[in-house]
Amino acid sequence: MPKTAISAGHDNQRAISEIRNQKVIKSNDLIQKSRFHLSLQEQKIILYLISKVKPNDNNFLLAEFDTTEFCNVCGIGRSGKNYADIASAIKLLADKSIWIPIDDKNKALLRWIDQTVINEKTGVVKVKLSDLLKPYLLQLHNNFTQFELLYTLAMKSRYSVRLYELLRSYEYKHTVVFDIGELKELVNAECYTNFTDFKRFVIATAVSEIEALSDINVTYEVIKNGRKYDKIIFSIKLKQDMDERFAAWKNIQAILDNKLIGE
């Protein structure tokens, strides 16, 4: 292979790596208090868009969402179907909203996206986040959480992504307690009325992925009130050991590379 082709390949991989390591910065109110119903792909699109926001900006710009770049960053094999799926997900996002409590009595209904334009020939989408999200994404000086986009990209469960950002926002406290009903609402898992199923398909699955693919270690304990499962206590610890971090990076890379080869 010519050196120029090798160099171009390395440059492209470096660019993808830089995007994957961009920071997602959110107000803790947006993470901890909001209620929304997003698929795994929709969550990743929103996080990808937020990672492009400069938190010192005063306004949201009409940002270019390159579907080819998005596929490369997320390790999705490029195809016409993937473009159609992403375009469909963005359309659904434009129609979806998010509830955020303002105080004890009031909550606000906000939209994720204000404006969307899709170029069907180039696959470039121009997207503008809703101005109503400004207080939760721009000019944040306290009470916010930041993490690398990378740590959500290889997750395969929508519950993993949502639980990760929730627990990451409480990492400074090291422990957090949720009422089980409250947690179901926060991660959009109200469909699991049976606790055993909720624990198996939501909590255990999510914690396993978070442990293997992120920058935090998580354990949990279920608390009963009489015969009823009542609360879940999570213990959260940032991975300080470089061997642990390197293991997570290897796991993420293996999953993303496998997607690129396999799809």
C-alpha cells in the first residue's frame, strides 16, 4: 500500500479517535431529573451532538451531523440502510420531547431539536439543538457532569447508556440510593413490572456493560421493605488504576472494530 494511503488511513483513524474522546458536558439537573424515552441510537445521536457543543458558547449553532462520520465514530458499518435508519432516528428525535422539573410543583416540556435539514445526496444533516436546552448545556460553571463520548459508544443496551450517565453524575458522592419505581422512570424501564426481570434485563445488564466499557466501577445492593423490593443502593468509584482504564479502552475498541468489520 502506498505511503500516502497509509498516512491518510492513520489521519482518518486519528480524527475518529479525537471525536470519540470529545467531552459530553451536561447540567446535573438534565441528567438526574429529566424523563425521556429514547432508543439506544437516539441516545447516542444526542450525546454525539452534545459532544460537539462548546460549553462556553452563548448560543447553539446549526451543526453539521455527518452520517458517515457518525457511523465511523460508533463503529457502524456504512450502508444505505444505516443512513436511512439514522435519518429516521433524527426525524423521531425532532418529534420527541423531554420533561424537566423546574421546582416542586412545576415541570417544563422541552424539545431536543429545533431545526433539521437533511441532504440526501451527501448524507449530511444540519441540526440545531433546542434553545430551551441552553441552561442545561451552555455556560455551565457548577453542578455539571462531563465524560468522554467514548464510554457510551460500545454499549448495546439503552439502559446502560442512561444508567451510566446517571451514576457518573453521582460519582463524587460515591453512593446513591434510588427508589425502584423512581429508577424505572429515570431509565425508561416501567415495562418491567416484575422486579426479577427488571434486575436481570436492566440493572445487571447495564452494570455489566458499565463495568467493562466505562471509566467507573459500580456495585449495587437491593433493599427490601418487608417482602417488597424497595430501593437500590449503588456504589460508584472512578477507575484510577491505569490497567483498569486500559482494559476498558481495549474492550471498547474491540467492540467498535468488530462492528466495522461485521456489518
